[in-house]
Amino acid sequence: MRTTIKSIALLGLSILGALTLAQDTGAPAAIYMTDLAVEQQLQEAAAGSASAAGWAVTVSPGITVRRRSSAVEQFAIIHPYSMEIYRILEGSGTLVTGGLLIPPLETFNEDVIRTPYGIEGGLARQVSAGDILVLQPGTPHWFSTIDGETLTYMESRVRISTNPIQYQ
């Protein structure tokens, strides 16, 4: 009887060990955030500040969901090292891309050069839910208007250059 109990216990531990090993091998599971979790984090961020960059929820390195508000000034910016991809999730507005930033310019951080004065000579497009935009490094971009209170988009920013790209 003792041998049977020991055998069953060892078998159970072996199965548990195999299951644990199976869970720890191979590729990791996908990063996952529910819509509710993203919305709650955006609301919490908005309650704490009002920023030209809006409020962001980081999903993983380089991937954020960002909400911008029409109630604050929007800066025209470039990212001299990084490509950005936007997928508009909700809301609409006018996004100006290309052209030149209107001086004076401010270096906000290594990968953001900005101005509150907009863009000269860019292409203005009305953007809304479902639209996708790809901004190459050094491409000026600016939400010149946001329709309604907010515009929400998913942003992927990938550093692809070791030398700054600027057309200014």
C-alpha cells in the first residue's frame, strides 16, 4: 500500500513537473491588454495631466495607445531617428505631414524636435478611425485640428537610424 501511494505521488510529481516544464519552454505568449484596461489607463493618465503629447498607455516597448486632446496646444514634431506608424482608433482630425517645421525649434528629447508654430508646406489630410499612417524618420507631423474632444490612435515607434535624419 505504501509503495502504491509513493508510486502515485511520484507519478503526480512527474506529471506536474512535465506540465511546468512545458509551460516554461518555447516562445512566450502574446502580450495582451483588454480594451477596458487600455481605456481605464488612458482615463487615469488624463486625470493626472494635460499635455500636448496627450496620454499614453504603453503596451510593449515602442508600442503605445495615445489619446490627444483638442483642449491643449498641439506641437508639430519630427523624430530624427525613428519611424512611426499610426492606426487611428477613434475620433478624427487633420494631420499635416511633410514640409518643414516653422522655427524656432526646440529639442524636447533626443528623438523629438518640436515647435508650437506648425508646419510650412506640408500635406493636410483628414484622418479618422481605421486610417493608417507611416511617418519616416525626419518627417514633420502635426495634428493641426482634432475634431471633438479627443483623437485616439495606436502608435508604433521604431528607432531605425543611428544618424539623425532632418530636412530642416
